[in-house]
Amino acid sequence: MTVRGPLSTVVRAVLGALLLALFHAPARAQTIESPFSFIDKRQAGGLFVGYRSAGTGRFGYGPGPGPIFGAVYDLEVAGPLGLDVVTTINPTTRDVINPDLPEGARVTGSADVLLTSIEALFRFSLTGRRTWHGLSPHLSAGGGMAFESKGAQPDDERVLVDDRFSFGNSFLTTMGGGVRWIPGQRLTFRTDFGFSLWRLETPRGFADPDRAFEGVQEREWVGVPTVRAMFSLRF
């Protein structure tokens, strides 16, 4: 029996849809989504919070551990290479040390410290210009400057002028690593771990030969471990 008229048009349309579904289903089943995603946006800017645990030096007068806050600019340079410019504010305290007192009793007070650092860090992504399930682990290295803005404090007057510590300005060098989570093309969540070195200038009074401190250097380098949690917007 031959089907004619409008009914034949409907039958042909239904059969065509069924055939298309049969041939299309196997092809779709063979498609495997890649776990890698390309990072389209080349720049990001964000804020972070964290903690810095700075070494205080041989005599203990350096700035101690404390919270950090700041901002980061993130640039994809080429391939796996990126650049981070990081500005950090670190409110903390330091002990005021009197070298004339016996060891164990030299702390005569404390002083507030406000440290600011600016760093340029080269970042090497282990997944290149891509993420794996949204994750991009990296290594980083670079350097910058750190400086103090509060200056002398009231408790500093308890010791002689030549015994007063001042952080001043210091070059710092940093290496570390971390991981970025980029769930889309706009948001970035990031955790970094770093280890820096910065310089403490020894007050002149600590090198006084009458105090018999052996091997006193004009300056010493101390370790500064840091952890940061960041939130950025890509553009």
C-alpha cells in the first residue's frame, strides 16, 4: 500500500528523525571530553590574606611573625611562563633588645612594625597555558624590596641609640610554589607557599668589643616563610 498526501510527508519526517538519531547516538557516545582547558584571559588582579613567619636574627631584634594582606597582578607571558607582581603589607611587632643585660633577660619592651614589600615573581606553570580539571600548579622565583614605615617606637628609648634596631630597607629574594584553581574564565582561587630571605642590619652597639660578642656581622640574612590565599578576577 502506498501512502500519499500529507500523511506520507509525516511518515517520511518521522523515519528521517529515527535514522538521524540512530546514526548520531554512536558518534556522540565516542566523544571524550578533555580534562584540560585553555586559559584564555591573559591578565588577573586580586587580593590576598596570609601569614608570614620571619626569622628575628641572632639577637632576636628583627620583626616577628604576623598576618599579611595585599594585592597581586597576574600576567600570562608565553606558554607556561607567567609574571606576578605582589604588594604585601605586614603589621607585626619586634622585641627591643638591651645587649648590656644577661642573655635571657635582654628583652626590655616591644615595638610595632609595619612592613611593606613589593616583589616581581616569575611563575612556571606545570600544565602550561592550560588547567587540568581547573587546576594549574606552579613554581615561582623572583625578588623585590621590603621596607618599614613606622620607625622608632617609645620602648626603643629604653636602650642606647647605638643599640636600637631599625629594619630600614632590604632586598628580598623569594622562591616557592602553589596552585591556581580557575573554574571558569573569570575567577581564580589560588594558594601560594613561599620562602624568602631578607637582611637585618646589626645595630653598631652589638659589635662593641667590650661586650665580647663573637662573630658579630654587620648584617645577617634570615628566612621568611610565607603562605597566601588569593582571589582574583581575570580579564
